[in-house]
Amino acid sequence: MTIPDPLPQPLLVDDNLMLRQLGLQDADSMLFGLDDEQALKLTGTQRRFTPDQVRAHCARVAGDPDRIDYAITLGGNAAVGEVVLNSLDRQNRLMWFRVAIWRDDTREKGLGTRAARLVLDHAFDTLGLNRIELEVYAFNTRAKHVYEKLGFRVEGRRREAMWWGNEAVDAIGMGLLAADYMSRRAGAHG
């Protein structure tokens, strides 16, 4: 299967959860997330961003041919997070993946898992990817558990890849193959 060019980014919906293309209208919500200490730690974000930098990022990603950035919304309202496929490698049919919930009051409600499933279905069914990779920091055990539940497997560990405060933290590399995901999905519906 050939990966479409440009990458399609249709609206993805699961009950009241709606994923739409991230854009300039999401800059304020993203800034809110970038001001939340827990969100910063869970994603390993150590850098601070200005409102102008966030607006520029939100405007840029909508037109980037090598990535898909979805705003996670409830009923089409303001974004509560993002789910991203980036760093497209067309030849090897792979992309990198991340999901982040920006608002504390929407964490631990399964939104990240539901959003991830929608994007993984799109990645394998529509885009024709063969592999999706990610890194998760060792202290983010909730995210690692979610990724494993989705079918990602631990493939390696970069020891002391990041310093958070006075603590060295490992980065855990995980991967998901299309065949494994499809098999797992068929088993869930069979």
C-alpha cells in the first residue's frame, strides 16, 4: 500500500470524543497545557514556550506534509489535548506517535486511550503504515500501561536519557506493527 500524499486528516469521532486537525484556534488550550507542571513532567517537556511560539507551531503543523496533529475535543469544544503522528518515513512506512492530555480534569478518564485507538486505526487502515514508534519516560507508568494495552511492545531503553530535577530518567522505546495491531483488533471484535 502506498502512503497517500498529502496525508489525509479527516475528522475522527467516537461518541462525544472528536479529533480534528490542530490549528491556530487551539493555541490557548495548548498554552494552558504547557503551564501545567504535571503535563510537562509526563511528556518530559523541559522548555518553556511563549504564546507567539505556540501560535506559530499551531499554524505550521496544519500544513506540514510529514505529520498529523489532532486536537482532542469533547463534543467539538475547546481542545483538552493532542494526539500526533510525526516524522513520516515513507520508505519504511513508519511514523512516531504521542498523545498528551493537557487538562488535569480530563486525565484518567480514558480519553487518551480512545483518541489513540482512533488515530492508530487511521494510521494502519488509511495511511498504510507498517510501524509506529514512541518513547515514554520511565516515571510515566500510566502512559506505558496504556501503550501496552494498545499493543505497543517495549523494544529498548535509553538509560538516563533525561534529567528531571535532580533525577536521571530512562526513556523506554516502544513499537507497534500493523500486523500485531490488526490481529489484536480482530481478536477484540471476534
